[in-house]
Amino acid sequence: MNRVVLLAVLAACGGTNKQVQREQQAFDCKDRYATYIVVGDISGDERGVQLDCADAGPRIKRWKTDKTGKHVEDSRNITPGQFDTAWTQIQGTGWENLKDCSNGSLGKRDPVYQFDIKDDQNKASFSCQTREVPYPYFDITNSLDQLAMQGVQQLGGDVPDELDQKDKQR
């Protein structure tokens, strides 16, 4: 019986040790920063996601402002491994060489995506006016969105307020 208790305690500590090792990973920020902001899409006036590490260690931040001006945001620290995984995906786009996209829908009423990315050697800003973000810009928004949504609820609830109100009126 004592062996069972000892094994249970050791197994519990093993999980804690793995978490401590993950959180104590060596990390070189290199002043890396990546963000995108989209203005005028279906979710509201503005939404965005930011990956950075200079001010508060590796973290992910997201925000949304709906059409009525209601602003919600959250941020959380992430592990160095999570940061580096997202950065590797962003790095794979060749962001240093990207310019304003010419393969978006470019309609006057389409949302505008603004990207700002930098590290200790390069800095780039570019935009894309489009309904659906084209390659390789999509790889940036996708990697940031995936990390921002990992293990958390949708920002501001599951249903936009204006859609929720329409459902209640029916």
C-alpha cells in the first residue's frame, strides 16, 4: 500500500518538475515583436493580436473593439517554447521582405490588415486590404491567432453582441 502512495506522489511531482523545466527554458528575446491589427472586419471596428517579449517576458496579447466602441482585451505570459514556435512560423514567411499585398481582394469596403514585425536586426510594416488574408500574410495571422486562442475562451464571449441581440428579438 505504501508503494502505491509513493508512486502517486512521485508521479505528481514528475508533472511539476516537467512544468518547472518548461518554464525555466533559456530565452533570448532579441527584441522580437509581431502584431497585426484588422480594421473594419465582421467582428467589429478593430481587433488585433500581439506577440512580444521585451516588456514583460514572452507574452501574447489580443484585443477587440466592437462597432459600439466596447473594448475588451487580455494578455498572458507564454513559455519561451510557445513564443519560439510562433516566431519560427512567422519567420518562415520572409516577413523582412514583405510589402503591402497586391493579391488581396482590395475592395474599398474590405477590412484592412496592418502588420508590424521586428527583431534585433530588421523591422517591417505592411498592410493588406482583403476579405480573406492571402499567403504568406495568412501564416502570420494564423500563427498569432492559434497561440492567442490556445487554452482560453474567445475574447468578449462566443457571440458578437449585435448577433446575440438579433437572436433574442426572434
